[in-house]
Amino acid sequence: MIGLVVSRADSASVAIGEALRSLVEWETREDTARSDGDGGGRYYRYEDFELREFDAWHLELDGVAAAFSEQPAFVAFLSRHSGDTGPLLTAHFTGNFGPAEHGGVPGELARTCPNVQRAVVEAFDRHAPEGYDVGIECTHHGPSDVGAPSLFVELGSSETEWDDPEGAAAVARAVLEISGATPDATRSVDAASPGAADSGHEPRQIVGFGGGHYAPQFERVLRETDWAIGHIGADWVLQSMGAPEANATVVDQAFEQSAATRALVAADDPELEAVIDDLGYRVVGETWLRVTTGVDLDLVETLEAALSPIDAGLRLGTPAKNATDDVAAHDAFDVVSLPDDLLAEASGIDQAATMEAASARLLAFETVEGGTKPQGNAAVGDASALGALADALASILESKYDEVRREDSRVVATRETFDPAAAAELGVPEGPAFGRLSAGETVEVDGREVTPAEVHVEETVTFSVGSAPRPTNSP
């Protein structure tokens, strides 16, 4: 069951609640055990939703999960957003990294539901009225102990929007679309799919530290990868917390209450990163989150151990996204040496096509120059992968060479190329005449014609296609 909280003290909350009740047919029920102002009296049920109304402000409603007829899977506070951002639909988690100036308990963080936040943002994108932006915010204000995973779903950012029927209806439609969603993302792909959580594995979600209140980097990760975001400690939030070492228990809470073991730190913060490391968690970069998107985390761990870390340039190919569980569980791949010279030549001709050739055929491969050029070792799940890569690279070379052919363990490329020494022997001066001969034009020197054929030679270059596989622990 999904608990929906409406605060009568919040006009936007009331408007969203009314919009919800107008969009679908709710069953009206009575709770005589609780007072009307405390969520009792008349309340409403529709499918897996239960909507209750309270007199108090949302941020004062610690323990609100107990007001519902059964334990909610998560609670959504339907709320206004106040700020100078213009029309905005937003979502965020609650709690206090530092003092409790607006509800909750100091140094206490509520349990997040990152998978639901992703689903809400996606639904906001579909339903936001013209002129409204969509975003997420850092963790702030109470309640800090809801009794269930929770988030605020907000309509903002001024009285104009709080009284806007279209804005309230947009939030209501988005809320109805989170039916069936689970609080946490999965270890595998499709994290936002309703009912997709896998409690037997670590969820694909992270904690965020640093940056501004509206968390653009973390929103980008949420939108462009399959990683969900739990608590976000923005710069101002961390300042209110104080020194990370002295507040390690709060940092630890951020991970525990986000069901996460990894963090993205928006800017260099050695002290915070040291505390995260001491607590047994891992700081990862945005590149790591992007590269691992769509890839089983057991396989990621296995490939990093067999080759090198993603942060050092390892890249994962399409076969990694399509790999079966057995590949990770049994190290069912081989480590090979890449054909570095062939890759370098192909990269010089068409860098994007070379990366695509490697990505399409290799389980994982090491790179240089900021992850843009394959070089070093690779993991292959198929013995034919290295040969297929060589064939693809040979095709790229065809735009530079007259003939390119595969010969077993090598690629042989030939072309007619301009020979400056031969031109000089025939008395051709360096400069424009060299350029014309190189381009295939005849030139005249001291009354004598010099043809391109006289100053061109056949160049043959041979490239290895890489090493034979070195087995890992293949069964």
C-alpha cells in the first residue's frame, strides 16, 4: 500500500488531494480510532493508494506511517514547494544532516525511496504543464522518522502555482502513475519499473554529496543512467552538519537510509571521502555510473578485478550489457591483449568508429586518453571476438589504404605513397611541386615532366590482430 499525506495547512497539498479524488473513483472509509486532525475520520482508498488528511504541516508529521490502515510500502507527502525558481514540479527526501530548524530531529535522516523518486520525475516529465520545470532537490527539513520509506512530491514555487488547477492535476496524475512502484531500485537494469526491486541484492542507488540545493549533477545521473539517487547532502547541508569526521554517524546514516554503498561527491572533498572510505563505502565518479549503466554489478566487479578499474579507463562493451549471470558468476571470459597498433591506426582515421567497433564486440576493454582510444587488454566472451574486431578495424583502414586484407593473425594494408627522396633525386624542389605530385598531378622541372608514378612507391604495413586468449577461471 502507498500512503498519501495531505496537509490541510498547505493549500497546494489540499489542491493536489482534491485533484486526485477527481481523477479516479475512490472508496470512502472511516477511521474512528484516530481524530480527524490526525489522519482519522474520513479517508480514501483507490487500488494500492490510501489518502489521509492531517491538520499539521507535513514536516511535523514524524511517525505518520502509523496512521494508515496497514504498513505502507512508502509514503508520499503531497506538498507545496516554496522558492524563487518559478513554476516547478519537484521531489526530494527529508531529514537533517545538521540542526533541525524545520521539523524532525537533528542529525537524523528519513528512509528514502530512490526508485519512487525516479518514477515521479519521469511522470512529472510527462504531465508538467507548459511553463513548468521538473527537478529534484537535496535532503532538507522534517520529518526525519516517518516509519516507512518516504518522499515529498511538490508543486511550486509560489501562491500562483499553489492555486493552479493544472499544476495540481499534473502532480496528481504523476502520483497515480507510481502505483506498484517499489522503494528501491534493482541491482540489474530497468530500475524504475514498478515492482522491479530485488531485495536479495544491493539496489542500484547512490548517495550524493555536494553541489547546489537543486542538485543538477544528481538529476543528470538520475535521468541519463540507471542509477537512482538517495539522500543528497548539498553544500549548505554539509556546512550545517559540520566536520565529516566528527559527524561520521550522520554520513553513515545517509548510506543506510538510502540502501546504498556508493556515493557520488560533486567536488573534491578529501575529508568527506576519507570518512566514506573508513565507513566501508565507495566513492565513484559520474563516468563510473555511466559506464556501468545496464551492466550487472557482479560482472562489473569481476571485470574490474580481471582488467583495471573503470576510473583508470576501463570501458564496458555491448556484450557486457547482454551477458548472462553465468559470465559474472564463473568468470566465463578470456583476457586478451588488444591489437594496439591496429587500433591506433584506425583511431587516427575515425576515432568514433574505432570505439564503436570495440564496444560492439568486446565484453570490456582498457583505454587511454580519457577513455577515447582502446589500448591494452580486453575481456572477450567469445573466441571469435578478437578476429571480428580486426575485421571491423580493417574496414576502417580501407579509407586510407588501397588494399587491406586479413591474413590469419595479421592485417596487411598497402597503398601507393609519395616518396620525397625520389622526387628530390629528380630535381623537384620542396614546396608546392611536392604537394602536386603527392596529389597525383604531373609537374614540370627544368623543362622535363615528372609524373606521379616516378615518385610513388608501394607502402605495406602489417598489424597484429592481438594475442591469443589467456583464460581466467572459465569452467
